[in-house]
Amino acid sequence: MTGFTVIIPNYNHGAFLKERIESVLAQTYQHFELILLDDASTDQSLSIIEQYKDHPKVKAIVVNEQNSGSSFQQWKKGWEMASFDWIWIAESDDTAAPNFLEA
């Protein structure tokens, strides 16, 4: 069975973040882990991310104290934490159809 690591790198996308996370968690294909990354957001992102700290699909939550200035740095950090070979970088201001991973 193929597994996926889903990485959500976030910076100040609190307005979209809950919908994005929920669209990942609602996938019909459930063999995945989720890594939530925040690049020192100044909006309500951290309070949203905190709601998922005990979710069984969430492998890790990493919050930068200082903004890295690079989404690629965030991607790399998530990639290094991944347990699976298949990686989906799920940008924080987007959403996904429920069968995205399955398809």
C-alpha cells in the first residue's frame, strides 16, 4: 500500500488554513501523514494549527520563531521529516477534492 506525506507550509493564510487542513483530512484515501509548518505567521494561523495538535494523522507541527523568507526552506524542512516516498506539498491557501490522493 502506497503512503503519502502531506506537507502544509503556511504563512499568514489563516483565512484559508482550516479549510485546507480539513480538505486533506477528508481524503477518501487515508494512508497518509500530515506535517503542518508555520513560517512565523502574524495572523490567526497558529490558533488554527493548534486545533490539530492531537489529531492522529498529524505527524508534526513545526512553528518557526522567525520567518525564513522562503517557501522552499519550508518545503525542504517538511521533506526531511517525511516518512513516505510520495509527497504532496499542499499549499495552505488552497483546497482539494476528497478523492485527490486516491486518484
